[in-house]
Amino acid sequence: MEEKRLFWCLYTDEEQSDLLACAYEEDQIDFVSQYYKEGCWFEYDMEIGEHGSDLLLNERKYKKLVIFPDAPFDRPKYGKEEVYN
């Protein structure tokens, strides 16, 4: 194992039923959260293996309060019909 850093994942609930989004820096959490009405953030230790693969370890609920908007912004959709700048 080489480098170790933090990584965050947003799930629909505390049981981690459905992965909604990810954040690679802590300041991205508030930004990403504005696209969802609710959810549960988890924090992970992420290690990069010797072959460059990501390993998620030691998940725990993110302790800081995240405020979700009453009316989330529309998230851009990826697909053949959509074009992004």
C-alpha cells in the first residue's frame, strides 16, 4: 500500500443502500449536497494499492452537519442526448 487519503460517499440512508455521489475533497461535500434533498455522507480511508487500484477502508458516518436544500438543483445528466461545456 502506498498513499492514504480521505474520500466521501453520499448514500440514500445510513444503511448505505444506494450510492448517490462521491466527493474527493471535504469542501466538495456542500457543493455536491445541493443536488440532493437528503442522504447520508460516509467518510472513508482510501488507499492506493501497489497496482494503482483504490481500496476503501474503515467507513464511518460523516460527523459534520450537512444541510440539504428544500428544492435541490437539477443535476446535469450524462448520456448521448446531453452536451456539456
